[in-house]
Amino acid sequence: MKQFDIPTFYKSPIISKVKTLRKSSDPRKKDFTPTKLDFGSVSFYIARHFGFCYGVENAIEISYKALKENEGKRIYLLSQMIHNPLVNEDLQSNGIRFLQDTEGNELIPFDELSADDVVIVPAFGTTIELEEKLNAIGVDVQKYNTTCPFVEKVWNRSKKLGKDNHSIIIHGKHKHEETRATFSHSSANAPSVVVKDLNETKSLAKVIKGELSKSDFYSLFEGKYSEGFDPDIHLSKVGVVNQTTMLATETQEIADYVKDIMIEKYGEQDLKEHFADTRDTLCYATNDNQNATYGLMETNADLAIVVGGFNSSNTTHLVELLEHKYPTFFIRSEADIKSKTEIDHFDIHDKEVKTSVDFLNKEQPKIILTSGASCPDASVDAVLRKLLSYFDDTKSVEEALAEVAQEMNK
């Protein structure tokens, strides 16, 4: 796999060594059990796969390249590069300004732009409409286009499905940057509709089966379907694609449900005329992160700490999985750990930061530690070191890593 040139302060001396050891012992990633770092008075279960994925590293490399190549020019990002506050804050501190917020609202009017300005397209991609708007100004949107290749793969598959007269069901959060971009590209080639989860899919299925009317569809999916979408016509031949940061298992569950509905309505013998298998569009990194999280859930840990941006979709899904089994604390960085007894963390249900006390209330606690695809390993490193500092008589990092290496070489 390509090696990216990203700033060294995003890298880490502990996590990178763990990942190197695992890669060496399991190059094909067949084993999703976590790595146990045992420091004696506290131990950590480190997920088999987490942190910067291909698309994120590619986006970061291109962004810093844009800074280096355009000294003295105005440099803009369409919106947040990725959903990680540390990465975005560093880019801003280097002079990059955001044109929009995460919901697409203008922060800087586009009419202030000129052809001499540099605009970076984030990893989520952008809509055809915005691309055309920038092209009209004379901005070269392709020079620093960091759209993730796995997002583009979804777009290309949607285009192919459209050519075969399929309508597209997009599994995603309709206000998310990536889903807005995918919806724009999909809608250019095929009738498209966005579903957030299996419950919305079940409502769509009722429309397909005639249990809900056309007017019901327009009401239930307001703002989530393409112009001219006619449920009486456009739900007879479909394919399912996704926002790549959604739970892969949920996307597959949605696709399987729609497939069963098509079999029920049209018969298995005619399934290929009504449903397209699109499982090859699922993102490998999202899949690996989620499989690694299931691996973590096989442990007898006492609690879980997940590091990342609170608006990160893929990180939120890791929290959703882990909190089924463990007290789970979603934090941005080590700064959210106030002391051995107090931690600030984001509640994904109430959408607010809460404070918990006595979160390390076990003797010799076993702590799950992971992060989303947009979180630097250095952030996870810093969290581990801060937690470690609260315990006495611990083994050194070198000793703990040596034990891991020894275990893997058996």
C-alpha cells in the first residue's frame, strides 16, 4: 500500500510500534483480536485496526502539499478536511480557511473567491453543483481534490447502476457532507433516495409493496429524494450504496432487507431484474475498524475509551457498538481526562458533553482503547500515556512492547 508523507507530529512511538508488530505477524489481517499491552497495574486492549485510513492520509498529504506549494496565496477548504478537531485546527493555524460548515452553510461568500485562490476539496468529496460553481469562478478544483477513492468508487457504481436503469438507495445521514456529495453524483445518473437506517428502509419497503401511498413517500422522505422521483416507477429496480462511514453491517442488513422485499414482490427467478448486489462498494477501512471493534468486544475489559471528533460518523458507530457491553467514554483527546477520577466525554444519544467520576474505579483496570479513521495515532498515544501516569509501579513502555513482540514471535 502507498506510503503517505504526513507530518510527523501525527505519528506515535507506541501505537505505531503495536501496528508494525501486528502487521508483521498478520499481514493479511485475518486476526481481529486486539493487542494487550500489560503494564502490570493497568493494561490496555488495543484494537487490531483503527486510526488514519488510506483516504484520510491521502487528504492530509495533499492539504499540506497545497500549503507548501502556494505560499502567499489564499487557501481554502470547502469544509472540514475530516471530522477531527486536531487536524482541522492545525490546518487553520497554518492559514487555511473553511468556506462552509459541515452542513453546507457558507462561512465565506463564494463571490469573494477569485481564480487565483486555492480551494481544497475534502476527503468527503463535494457536490456537482459546488464543483460547477467553483469552475465558473475559474478555480481549479481538481489540483487539490482529496476525495477518498472509496467514496469515488460508490459514485462510479451509482453511475453504472443508473446506466442500467436502477434507482439508487443511499444508506447515510442526509445532511452529512459525504452523503450530500454522493446524493448529488447519484442523482445526476439515477433516481435516488436516502435512508438513515433499517427503520426508514422498512418504511420504503411499505411503499414498494403498496402499503404506503406516493404521498406518504413524499412526506416521509421529504428532502431525501431526487427531483422527479416517482415511487410508483422508480422503486421497481434498485441498488443500495452507502455513506462509507456508516456501519457496514447495517448497510448489508438494509441491502438484504430490500433484496427480500424484491423477492417477495417479484419472485426469486426475476430478482436480477429488480435488485443489484452492491456489497463491493463497502469501504475496507470502515469494515476493518468495525471488525476490530467486534474483536475488542470478546475481551473481559472493564471500560472502553474511544478517541475522535464528536461529529465523526465512523467513530460514533464504534461507540455505539462498544457501549452495548462496556462503560464507554468518547473523548476528543487526552485533555478530556481531567484526573484519575474524572473524565469529560460525549454522549452520542443526548448530543452533549458529560462528566463522569470514578471511571477508573477498578483494581488493575483493563481498558479498551481505539479511535476512528480520522484520528491521529499520536492522539491515542497521548491518551494512553495520560492514563498510564495515574498508576504506580508500572512496567515501562519498552518492556510492555517487548512482551507483545515476544508473544507474537512464539
